[in-house]
Amino acid sequence: MSDTTSQKLLDIQNLSILLPDGADRRYAVEDISIDLSPGETLCIVGESGSGKSLTARAVMGLLPGPKVRVGDGAINFLGEDTTKVTPERLRDIRGNEISMIFQEPMTALNPVMRIGDQIDEIFRFHVSMPAKERAARALQLLTDVNLPDPAGIMRAYPHELSGGQRQRAMIAMALALEPKILIADEPTTALDVTTQAQILKLIKELQQQHHTGVLFITHDFGVVADIADRVAVMQYGKLVEMGTVHEVLNAPQHPYTKGLIAAIPKLKPRAAREQSKESVLSAHGVRKTFGSTGGFSLFGKKDRVVHAVNDVSIEVHRGETLGIVGESGSGKSTMARCLIRLMDIDDGEIYVGDQEISKLDRKHMRPHRRRLQMVFQDPFASLNPRIRVGQIIAQGPILQGVDKEEANKRAKELISIVGLEESAFDRFPHEFSGGQRQRIGIARALALEPDILIADEPVSALDVSIQAQILELLDKIRKQMNLSMVFITHDLRVAAQVCDRVAVMQYGKVVEIGPTAELFGDPQHDYTKALLAAIPGKDWQTEDVA
């Protein structure tokens, strides 16, 4: 916890960050004041565009380009205003005194340098140390962040490591010079829940050892509940609320904070619904294997076979939402693609109703495609940027033989159903926000009036308030159209609120399946127990917040 008797490590006073001419507002960050003490964790929370990441980058002197710049205010590090120091002094502070962990280590790490060389480079630039001592120190840092085989990691390139391993390597680099301030910008957003829990525990342990001040940027209130001493809430570049973690999470004052917390899916599963016994989709003994030969592996294996889906059997009933949960590499997204025949299976059977579809060729599969539709994870990559929204939605029915005029009429109806304005019909995807694009993706999937909707992480790329709107929309559409849904997610809070039953996948197998309330209330498999135990903020009940 914080040591408020010490001099403040960081004291940001009336900071404003200007945006380029022509932007939708003048300031990215406007007149904010926050401070950080030794040993304290201050979480800055807010949605996309709130200015939280730009605030962190301003502290590091890493604002993107000359047109996005500090317009006013001071950033005092131990009493020294870093906005007025020379570039040389700023580099010295940035290397020795303040370090940063970025959200995506794959883009922050040098892809053509081994991990050991990247850590060594930090020492060579900032301290006078013999090569042998630098190597020993790098090895110790990788050991400290609990990486397996630190010597092997030293020799590895970033692409040879998992996401969690890359993030640990970046933390090791950030801590190399024992900085007084560690800035963590969404460091666990792309990580699985168990890996995230390990990384948060690691940051906390290292902070306690070195009495480091941590400025933690996040949109996840569960993470905030677990690690914060104080919380600053930002909206549209302004600081709207600040207080202790208990004050902000349990008695929020600002309407925006209240709205964000209200939008967080509750961990308590929703009430069970009466289910139809009619089977609309089933899979029996499905297997999908990926193989690769040649290439280099960190552990010396040159041939690798991945059993992505290994003897999986599931059944989805009319009007039911079946969740498939698991971490990266569990096989859940591969299973989704097998169900919709975007991938051919190696073994097993898939039925839509009583029609076996897994062995149909493309010609004979086409009539059945309308019954199975998919909503993809990335609303930015899944829409053709060159054609208008109306055409995107109408395209499927037209290919299935529906008259163009009728298809366009249906597209306009669907635009209204998913909550978009009528003018969306004639606009291009780039003119919409992420949440609006996901609504377009849902409208496209519904255009063929499917029996089954397969949603692959449909809200993971969205802010919490937009996520809540999309989840509400999907449930409303499911009720209106009596749809069945397969909902793929790594977020157990989302699964608790959306799914009637949940299947838990690990290493390609379903290790547990059952009604949501039973699975959350009395998990049987050790892996399910580990997933539930790792949920950030699991002891903080959002339903108790006024």
C-alpha cells in the first residue's frame, strides 16, 4: 500500500494534451491533476478515447508526433517538471527512473533481437557494467519474473514465446534498472485469465520488494478491485472522479462511473430458463488436428502436431445459448469454425437438426449455410471496407437467390433491429465505431434468418458499456427470433450472464459441461476451478454498488 508520508514520486498538475487541428475536440486530455506516492498503485480507468493511455505516454515523453503535444500544465517527477527538461535529461529519466509496460509486447519488443540482447541493450545504454555481469543480471531478471527455462528464453526471439511469456519478458526489461515508477498500460488485456492473475501477482510482489510506484492503466474494474490503492476515472479527456479503491468501486459519485460499473456483467449466473428438447446443432466425436514440420522451436522440437479439437461432443437446443469457454489454445474458436464448416474436420460428425453436414461438399453445403451464421470477434477486420453497409447485409440473401429489392428491404429492417440509424445503409464501415460495426456484423449474420448464431468473442474488443449493449441486443434477438446460439468467450463474467449452459475446453477437450449456475456454483474439474479462481475482482460484487 502507499506511503503517503514520502515525497510524491509523480505530481501531474493541470495537464492538457492538444489534438491536431480538425480533430473532434481540441484536447485529448484537459486540465487533469493526479499524483503518485512510493509503493502506491494508482489505477486510471476509462473507455476508449478517455485519454488514459495518452496521459501515461505524456509522463514518459512518448506522445505520438508533434501535433499531439502537451499544451499546458506540469508533469513533476520528484519535483522536476519533465515537460521542460532537455531531451537528454528526459531519456535519462525514462531509462533509469520511469519504465513502461506496453499493452502489446509483440509490437513493443524488437522482433529481430533475442530477448537476452534486448535486456543487455538497456544495461549498455544506461550503466557501466562488464558483459558477463550484464548477462548474469539479465538471467536473474528473467528468473525473477517466473519464466520457465530463463537461459532458453534469453536465446529466444519474441515470436517464439507465448503472450504471457512475452509480457513477463517485457516486465523484466522494465524492471532492469529498478525504476521508481512503473507505468503499466493495459498490460493484461490480451492475456488469458490465469496468466493475467499471475502477471498481476508478479507486479504486486515486485512493487513490494522495490517500493515502486505503479501507474496502472486499465478498463477492467475487476483488475482495479484486486490491485488499486486509489482510482482515477477519465471520460473524454477529463478526470471525472478520484478516490480510494473502496470509495470509487463501492460508492461511486459521478454518473459516468456509476454507468461503467453498472455495465459490468455480474459474476452471479442469471436465472435458468426452461429449455426445449429439440436439437438444432450437435457434434459427435469431432477432431481437428494441425501439423507442421520443420522450423525452429525454443525447446528443440522440429515436428509439432496440435490436437486443436480432440473428440468433442456437444448439443445445442432450440432457443438455447451454449457457451464455450477456455483460454487461448483451448480449441474453442477452432471448434466454432468446424461447426460452421469454415474448417473441415478430421473425424466425427456434425448435424444441423437431423441433417449431417460435416461430409457435404461446397455445392451441397450451400443450402444449409443460411441456417448457420457467425458473428466474428474483430468488427474492424470482418467487414469489407470497400462496400456500403446495405450491400454487406444484403449480399448473403442475394447469393442465396433472394431478389435484390427484397434483400435491400430486409437489410434496412435489420439495420433498425440492431439499433442503427437508417442512413447507415449507404455508409461505409470506416464511418462507424467498433460497437456500431459489431451491430452491422450481427445484422449481416441475421440476414439469412439462421436457426443458429455462432458468436466468436463478439464483445471482447469493445468497451464495457458498448459490450453491455451488444450482449443485450443479442439476447433480445435470440428471444425475438427463437434463435439458438453458440457463444465463444474467455470472459466468465460474460458467460454467466449470457449462457444457459457452459462447456469448458482445455487442450482441445471438453473437460466439463453443465448448466451455468451449477458449473459456477459447484465446478467439478480442476481447470474450471482454476479459471473461476483467477477471475479478477471475483470478491467484489458489483450488484452491491449503489
